[in-house]
Amino acid sequence: MLHQGFAKRQVWAVLALIWLMAGAALAQPAKRDLAAVLAAGELRVGVSEYAPWSLHGKGGELIGAEVDIARRLAADMGLKAVVSSHDWQDLVPALQRGDIDVIAAGLTITPELALEVALTHPYRRSGVGLATNLQLTESFRSLQELNAPEVAIAVIADTPSATLARRVFSRAAIKPFKEPREAEKAVLDGLVHAYVRANPAPRYLALKHPRRVDVPLDRPLLEFREALAVRKGDPDFVNFLNAWIVARQDDAWLRSTDSYWFESLDWQQQVQP
């Protein structure tokens, strides 16, 4: 009898383990390839909130450059867009878990990131920009003139932009500020000649104060290229996304979308004041 009872307990233990494993498998989100995404009728896109890439509008809905991209991409695929916001550090894990199908968050193309996800061709160029005080730099004719001991350049402390400014303008006086608004005020008040920060902040400052601030360079001081990302092992999905990017570049939709979000302040009407 003791042996039979022990055997029964073993059977129930095995059944319980199978049930738990089955339940865990059902709880796991589906890691869908392109065919499965098309069959599901929806495209799950992960974004991360950072204006103007992604932010909340007046009604609490997600808006932004990447949200527009997610919706247009889904529409062109004949799918419903399901856009979800994630902390920056959780975007790649969310993709790898199968919570989302695509990341659209201005991911900078790097070899390290390419080891974790499959990256598309670049669909946007971004980087570190430069804004200058018009009055203080009206006689300057080249970028090299900013690299002088008598020139003061504002940066945000402990950022990659600050590191870049010290490298590019090694002879200038680099002035670190804790908050962007403090650095911007220094430019507007003529306390510094220039301001180095990740785009589009320098452009926005010039748009708000066109009589006092200029963006003198056609290209960033340091340029990055941004890509969409999907899970590794689905070349058909990457191939489709690359073709989509080329098509939307050729018809200027990507360009016009970026112009609205990164080169104007019109989008701020959609945000709660």
C-alpha cells in the first residue's frame, strides 16, 4: 500500500509539473515571424517615450515621429497598429520575449546592437548639433573659430554631447550645465557663444528664438543613423522593412514626417501645455 501511495503521488507530481509547464507556455507571448504577423492582422510596435520620437498628446494618446511610422507601416501592411511604450532598456528584451514585433524608437545602428537584434537599413539620420548666439558669432566664418580660448560653449554635464564638445573644441572654454534650460538661457543671454547638444534640441532653440540663435551647420557635429529592429532569424521581415523604407524615402513620406517632428514646432500644439 505504501508503494502504491508513493507511486500515485509521483504520478500527480508529474501531472502537476506538466500542467505548470503548459500554463507557462501559454502565458508566453508569441514570437511571430512576418508570416505570423500578417496572419494575426496586427503589428505590435514598441516605442520609448522621448519627445519628439514618442510622447503623450493632449488626450493621453501616444503621438510622435515613431508613432506615425508605426501606424503608416501597419497601414501599408494592411494591419492594425498596436503601439506600446516601454522603458528604453526594456525595448530589446520586449522584442526578444515576443511582446512586440518591431522596435521603432530611433535605435542608433551599432555593431553591438546588431548582435542582439536584426537591424534594417537606416531610415533617419540624427546626431549631435550646434546652436550659436547670433550676436556673439556674427563675424565668425568657420567652425574652427569656435575652437579658441576666448570662446565659451555650453553643454549638459556628463553627456556624450559634452564629451564630443571637449574633443571638437579642445581649446574653447566648455561650460557644463545640469539642466538644458540653464544652458539654453546662457545662449540666449549671451553668456556663451554656442551650445552643443543632441538634436533636435539646438534646432528647436533656434526656431523659438530666430533673432538670437542660429544653427550654422548643415550637418551634425557627429552623425548617427537610426534603424528599425526585429528579432534575429527572420530575413523575410527585414527584407520587407528595407523595401518599405526605400519606398517611403522615395515618395518623401519619411522626409516630410521628420520635417514636421524634428524641424518645426507645429507638433507642440498636440501636447498639453
